[in-house]
Amino acid sequence: MGNVPNVKIGLIAGGRDWLPDALVIKSREKIISIFRDMYPDMEIHECPVIINDNELNVKRALKDVYKAECNALCLLYANYGPELMARQVIESFEGPVMFIGIADNESENLMANRLDTLSGYINANYGIGLYNSKAYIPMRPIGDEIHCVKQMQKFYSIARALLGINELKVMSIGPRPSNYAGTNADNALLREFGIDIVEFSELELLSSYSRHNGDARIKSIAEQMRTDLGVDDQDTLMKLDKMAQLEITISDWVRVNKGNRKYVTMAASCWPSFPSYFGISPCYVWGRMTANNIPISCEVDIYGAVSEYIGQCISGNSVTLLDINNNIPDKIYKDFIYEKDFGGHKYKIGDVFIGYHCGVTSSNMLVSAQLECHYINKNYLGTDNTYGVLFGQIVSGDVTLFRIQPSKTGGLQAYVIQGQILPVSLETYGGYGVFAVREMDRFVRNVIIEHYFPNHTVVIRGHFGSEIMSLMKMMGIKVYYNYPSNMLYESENAFEFIEEL
């Protein structure tokens, strides 16, 4: 997968000078074997050095994992490990580190086979905290080998996001629309995490676009688009040439302007002047770039672009950006959702809503895709210049919604919620889906409205709430989620809540 880090985890095991190394080595080797069997596509390195009470072994272990080109570490306590060396490993390694332990699983001969991991882990964690060191500690950090391996797989995604953010450049093109408040936020908070932000004008993009007239690559990209969409009429093919020219321009733009950063996400203008000067709506191209792992958010939404990039790193899949747009009409709810079973779930009308955007969702996320004119812009810009958006229903399945945004009081905040995209089709325009999230109506009022989040949300296929919440915690970002029906938000009116019960 391009435009995200390739993670290689180094596994370092910890023991004590006065405890046998054999138990530690046995557990370490078993972890490595299980990990490679369960996740053959993920890279892992077994460090032969056991860290113990000798500080020099920390240096030896780190030298080994650096030589193996590891960019993330898993520190494994397979017995009562050293209480102070964990902190030294975490502080000395230049990359994300997780800390886990092997639980006792022997019921016989506890004289020889007992593991005192829990006790050592608690004291080692205390040492980590004394020095304000940061490590990823799962909610259940101690378990059997399979449990530990599953936690390492989650850490793989978290590490990929942390490494990506550290080398990320955001390229924005065009001014943020003055009449769209959702994208007007202070970008300085992103720079605190080492994210580089560069801003370009639409005029610069138009100049580069013009220089790509007649580019030899246009025909092949246009043919890819034609195959993707299944179109063959002459008017559409002429528009595809323009879209292919724009895609080549953006691809070259990224290559030329990436500089010393390894990874890129983009936020670009798409209205009102773009169609008039480029002769197309850019939404389909933005979606194709996002599907090719360079997310491009609509309406110069810089925080949306960063949120998309994080979603891509966490999930390993392409994402999209939608509006939390409108409620489900009563008749549609009663005809298609009420009392119906969706994978073991039934939903109240307050749980469901329509997510939508003009047509930037890539075709690989749609049931079927139809290239159309921008439904709104065509009314005042005409059909000649507004072709280039995808209409279609988003494929149903598990979903995670996520966004980072500055808070009103300073600092960054985020939310993450999980649910489903339902297999419910509607007669409407743009890229859309019927979403179901438990207690969504309360979440909108008490999180999105209460804490001033905009309507743009990142749509991630699958359930990744645990990984995102852990990532936000490691970054020091306040994260909100949807409360269950029996739990009050701080902002919620308790009397109305009781009346509804």
C-alpha cells in the first residue's frame, strides 16, 4: 500500500538476572511463530538479546533492532522483567513502542514454571510513568500468546499512523470557502505534531494543468477511467481526457512538492470557481486519488484531509469524506429499516441518518457508479463545466466514522463511532449511504453540536474504534464516542432523559 509507512516490529523480551532465561526465550519464540502464522504479510524481527538488570543489554538490543531496520517495538515481559529498563527502551528507541506481558498458563509444577509477569509489569509501568515516558499499553496488556499477538496486530496499525503523521505533508489548493465555516480552523495545532502544511492557489494549479496539455499519459489514464465507469459516448470521453489531465497534474504536483516528507494528504478547492476555469468538476478525480492512497478532501478541509490520512493508515484501506447530512424520513424508516434485522442489529429511527457528498467517493466504495454533472453547481454554472461527480450508493457493511478538529477552548479534539452502512437504496444524488450508529441523535447533539465539530466526517470501512481511540490517547487528543442509552452525557438534560425513559 503506497503513501503509508511499512511497519516492521522488533520484538524484545525482558527478564531478570536471577530468573531463568529459558522461560523468556520459549515465550518469545512462540510469539514470533504465532504472529508469522496469523499475519504473514506483517514484518516482525526477533531480537535475540534479553533485557535484564544490565543496562548494557538495552544498548545491545536497540543496536540489533536498528540493524534489522525495525521502526516499531514490542517490549514483551515473559516473566518478572526489569523494573527500570522498560523506561530506557521506550525513551531510547526512535519510534512507537508497545508494552505487553505473557500471562501464567501452566497449571502444574508452579515451582519451576510460574511466571511472575503481572507483578513485574506493574512495577515496570510505574517506572515508565515516573519519567513521563510514552508507550502503547493495551486495555488488557497481559494475556496468553494468542492474545498478545492480536494486540500486536492492533499496534501495527497504530504504529503505522504514528509514523505516517510524523512524516506527513498536507498540501492545500485554493482558499477555504468563506461561506463554509466547517473548514475555517486554525492549522497551527497540526504543526505541533510535526505535520507540515503548504498552501497553493488555484491559479498555480491551473497553470500546471495548462502545461500538461497534450501529455502522453492522458490517453492511458482516460482509458482506465473509461473501463472503470463503463462509458463510451463521445462527449463523456472528451471530458475524461480533461479529468485524466487533472489527475496527471495532481500526481506530478505531489511528486514535485513533497520535498523531504515521505507522505502526503491534500485538501483542495472544488467550487465555486473551479468548474468555470477547468471545465469539469474535480470530484471523480479526487476520489480516484484517494483510492490510490493520496486522500484529497473536499472544500479545502485540511483537518478532514488529516483525518482521512489517519483513517487510511489505521485501516489499510481507502476512505472517503461525507457530510453527516440528513435524517431518514419516517416512511423510508418504516418501509426499509423498522424491526428489520441487520446482522443481528435492529435500529431506532434516532440511530439512522444519511451520509452524503456531491460525488467524491471512489467507485471501489460504491455498489455502482454513474458519472454525472454536479447536481447543485449545474444549476448556475451549466452542464458543460460541471461534469465529473460520481452518483451511487455506498457498499453496506461495518463502518467507523472519525474526525479530528480544534476545540473551541484550544487544543485538538476528536470523535470516533462505529456502526453499519445499511443495504438501503434511495432515489437521490451524489455519493450516499444509509448509516446506523447506536444513539446517533444523542451523539450529534451532545458531541458534534456541543463541542463544535463540522458536518464533514471520515468514513472508514470496518470497525477500528479501538485502534483510533488508542492512537488519540497516545497523541494526547481528547476523544469522544457515542454513549449507550443508559448513560448520560455531561451536557445532557437529565430531566428530558428521564421523561423519555
